Amino acid sequence: MKLVKRISLFLIIGGILFLSGSYVTLRMEQFFYPNRFENEQSEKEAGQESSKETGQKADLEEEPVIEAIVEETPVITADTKYLIEKVNLSDGTIEELEEVIPVKYIGLDRTSLIKELEAYDSNPALSDLEQGFETIELSGFSKDRVVICKYYRPEEEEQGFYLMVADHFVIVYKEDKKTIYMNTDILLENLSTELQEEIIQGKYMENEQALYNFLESYSS
């Protein structure tokens, strides 16, 4: 019994001495070789940081890539509304028309359409020339709506005149019989009876040439 107790006590004391010696040895190594322990700690931290970066890269690679959407250049289609504005340069009036889009314009972008209009401006249709066509331009463009302006300067139609009487003198009125065009020095009584009756009723002169021929013949 005493032998067992001695053995146990010996083992306990030996264990205590071993642990004490190990602790003292570790402390001495840390004291004399501090850089080795700092490097080991740095390597551990670097390893942890590298693991985090690897995880972040993996997350980024898993994120879907969104491709940039490139806006397409608008072009004319068969459904594009085609509007014509006919501008009368003589009186400033504008007539708006909606027409079917010409087949040759389908598929054109703004630049291509302008080139087509420039070509038309150099060689317009006979129907436009008869209306006094001056020029053409693009005033609005989108895939839904195209607006084209055509400018016209129609030839003024020759107007007629009326010879009438005021205070015994022949007066020239415009075709509306209300607006005086000119006064003359022709006395009504100096004209033939037949001509006097015509002028009293309102003698019509179809154009300026006919009017001036009459004035030259009967002016004093």
C-alpha cells in the first residue's frame, strides 16, 4: 500500500516537472526567437485572408453578367406614319396630308432619308412642278412618325378687271367690283353710246393686257 502511494506521488511530481519545463522552454523560445512566432502568425492570418478573397472571387464569378443594351438606330417601317406638309409660300397656308409610306423609304434611317429627299429636290415629280414646287425638307423623324415639308410658290392666276363709272369718269375696279385698281381721266360722255352702256353695267376686262389696250385707246 505504501509502495503504491509512493509510485503515484512520483508520477504526479514528474508530470508537474514536465509541464513546468515545457512552459519554461516555450517562453524562452518566444523571448529569444520572437520573429519566428510573428511570421507563423502572419502566415496564418494571410491564409485566412486568402481564403476570404477566394470566396469573394467565387461569389463574383457566380454573379450573372448583364450585357449592355445597345440602342438601335430608328428606321422607317411599313407601320411608320407618313405625313406631308404642303407649305404655300405665297399666302403662308399649310395643308397637312397623311399618305402611304413609299416602298423605297422602308428600312431607311434619318441620314439615308435625307439623301433621298435631296435627290428628289434636284429632280422633283412633274405633278409637284406644276404646283410651283420650290424645295423639300425633313422636319420630323422617328420609327413611328415621319414628317416631310414641301414648299410651293404657285403662279398667280391672272385676275380680271371691271370698268365702271364714278363722277362721270371711268374707274377700274378689281375683279371683286369693290376694290379700286386705278382712276382714269376718261370721261364717260366721250365714249360711244354702246360703250357707255357697257361701262355703266360694268365692262369686264379679262387681264391686264386687255385693260391697258383699252386705256391706251381712250385716254386723252
